[in-house]
Amino acid sequence: MFTDWTEALEAEALPLDPSPQQQLAAAARVTARSSRDKDDLGLLLDVLGLPTDTDTFTALLPLIPDTGDAPTMTNAPAAKALSAHEAMAISMHKNGDSEQTIREATGLSETELSELIANQVLGLPSQAADAPAATPTINVPVVSLPMTNAIQELLDWATAHPTAGVRSRAARITADLSELTERRDSEAAQREAEEKVAKAKAELEKAQEELRTVKASTRTTTAAATAPTPVPASLGSGRTREELAAVRSWARENGHRVADQGMVPKRVLQAYDAAHQAPVQKAG
């Protein structure tokens, strides 16, 4: 499909069975449209064996792109195509299968699988077979973890390992340990807060119980203090039963007649009072 009317018209003008001269002219025009500048066009025409005479060269100059964005040729080697086993290994790795499972299914060795993951997944440059193996570095977050020296030494060894798969696993383990440490600290802080709340509730309940006890004791003391003083039982004469019994006994001894029950006559009471007051007045 053409995007330029000039190219479309030129294509329509080409005969179905072009001559060799017409084929060379068409190739020269295509080369001109792919050139960066005048010098680049001359070099490409000479390399491809196309006409480089003055008339042809002058006719091709207007076809050179003005933007200078024509594609350039590089000497970069083409990417190596993946085999069926390598493609399967990449697919299984993306699905989360373990390296052991991938090696058993594809037959790749540990080194081959690690290099494949490093090149195709992590995008790390591959090492040439005859070049000295340079130890690539990978940024692993450094976290302060309360772990034993043996575990820390193992992680340090894995972090500096030349195999990309080992370094990747070390990074994942370090990240998991960091996450677990944060979760442990968070849960410990939560438990400590819950214990403080439970202790405060227990102390509050104890204080409330003591307050209720004090209030109950205060009510009992107040009720006892405000209770009316009992008045000794007395009869109509204003004397107690004991006093009346003493009056009756005195009256009988002194010749007065009194009943065992009922009211004591007033004259007997007066005589009793007079008899008991007389010694007091005489002594005074």
C-alpha cells in the first residue's frame, strides 16, 4: 500500500515486464528514498552497483528525505531465535513454575536455564563464551534483619553469584524476609497495645468495685446514725414496768392495797415518791 501519490503514479507507470534499465532506475529511486544525504546516496549506489552518472544522480537528489530520519544500517547481529525447549522454559517461568520443574520438562541445565532467564526475562547482557566472565551486579535492598550469621553469609554469597537465577532468588528471599519482619513487628505492637488495654480495663473494674463498696458502707453508717433512739416502754403514769413493780412492793410493805396488774392509784404513787424523797431532803 502506497502512502504517497508520487510513488503510486510511478508504480502504475511501470510496465508489467520492465527492462533491465527500468529495474535499475526503480532500485536507484528506492535507494535514494532510504539515503540520509547526498554522500550516503553516492556510497549506496556505488556499493549496490547502480548507475552513478551525473544525470541519474541529479534526478535522484530530490528523492532524499528532508528530515534525515531515513533508516540506517547497523552491524548489530540479529537476535538468536529461541528453540522450542527455550520458549517452553520462558513460558513456564512466567507462569510461576519452579526452576526444577522447568529443567525436568525442557531438559535444560541449570546454567542454560539461568542464562536464558537472564537474557530473555531480566534483559541482562549475555556473556561471550571466550570472554572472561565479568560478575554482573544486581541491586538488592539492604535491610537490617535479626538473622544468624550463617543465613546472612548465604544471602551475601547468593547476591554476588555470577548466575542470574541465583541472584534473583536472593533478591526475592531478602524481600520476603523484610516483609515478614515488618509483619512480625506490627503484630507484636498490636499485641502489646491489646495487653495494655486489657490491663487498663481490669484496673478500671477494680476501682469501680472499690467505689461501690465504699458507697455501700457509707449508706450503712448514715442509716445507723440517723436511726431514732428507742424510748423505754412506759405506762400512763410515765413510769416503767420495773418502777411500778417496785412501787407495788413498797406499797404492800407499808400497808397500801394495790392490785398486781393495772394502774397504781395516784395516792400510792405520791406516797411512794414522798417516802423516797424525804431521806434525800433530810440528808441535804
